[in-house]
Amino acid sequence: MHSNTNNAVHKFIIADDHPLFRSALRQSITQVFPNAELYEAEDMDSLQRCAAEHGDCDLLLLDLHMPGARGFSGLIFLNGQYPQLPVMVVSANEKPEVMCRAIDYGACGFLPKSAPVETIAEALRRALAGEIWLPEGVAAQCAAESAGLIVADVVASLTPQQFRVATMLAEGLLNKQIAYEMHVTEATVKAHLTALFRKLGVNSRTQAVLALGSLDVEPPGQFTPPPKHLPAHA
């Protein structure tokens, strides 16, 4: 029934810092789409390079807790930089409110890491068809939430350098530490912070950290890789 879709050449980016889960998701995708072209990223830096090089991908599967981003900031930033690239969040955090916020911030779906291969297949097909996919029953629970949407607009407008500064600021790094990590001068960091504060409409580091904190997500516990094999079809 889905043979035409399955045999088409689809391009996917798998962004997750766990090599084991990237491998498991790769196996699941290739079972559903044997001709798929797959690209992988382990942190936000490698993901930005991958998205820039393969911006024509059909779908990005993004772990919420990628090194180099905090909470939903990575999703929002990517939507701002690559609006043509659909992003499906993949996470072990399966709270309905987190799933709803992911959709609010521009995701085309939310796939729990515990999902079996059949569910992964349905989610991918729906996303490739341009639909928004959520686990059964979750869509009905999603109410319109406005918290953090202004901050989301700001993050989507940041340059890559400003995004790195914002992430490290939210993690508590001092200006000199940020300058060291980015290999720039403190004056450059201050200039980025001034631009960030202006966009956020705040006057201090504390206010900026609080604003950026509205995008945070509670880290999940242990994840369970998806099953390696599809059940035999009748």
C-alpha cells in the first residue's frame, strides 16, 4: 500500500548525541525506506554544517537535548535558519505538554524514543506528506500556549554567533569564558550580548537568562532504542 512512498529516495538528517540511538533510528528508517539517504549529526555545530550542506533534506529528526543548545532553542534556531526543512523532534521526554510546546515552536511532529518501528513508520510517512504527527491522544490535549513564543521569535532571528553566546550565557558562563570558548575577544562577546539584550527587551544578564530559561526542557531519563526489526507482514 505504501510501496511507492517507501521506494522513493527520501533524505533524512538524524541529529542525536547518542551513537547507539542514531544507529537504531537509522536501521528503523532504512526498513521503512530502503532507498533513504541518511546524514547524521552529534551536536549543534555538526548539525548546522549538515543542514547547510543538505538543506534539501525531506526531514530532520532532532533530539531535544543536543549539545550546543538548550531545550527548544535548537529547534527554534533551526526553523529560523532553514525554514524549508521540516523538523520532527525525537525525545525520551514523553510529557504531553513538552510535545505540544514542540509543535508550538515549529516542529512537524514529536516522536517518542520508545516508539516501536510501526509507529516510527507512520510518523515518518505522515511528516513526509506534510502533516503534523503526534502520538495518539496527545493532539487532543494540546492547547494553545503562548509562554515563550516571544523568546522563540528572538532565538529564531539570532545569527549563529549570537546563538552560541546565548546558549553559553544561559549555562552560566562569564564573558571571558565565552570569549575563550569562541576564540573571540571579550569586546566581541559584549557586542553580541548587547544585541541579544536588545532583541529580548531586557537590561541584564539575569533577565536574559530568565527569558531564555522559558525554552528549557527537563532532561529525560534513560532512553530505550527502537526495536531493530519490523514484524513479519502477512
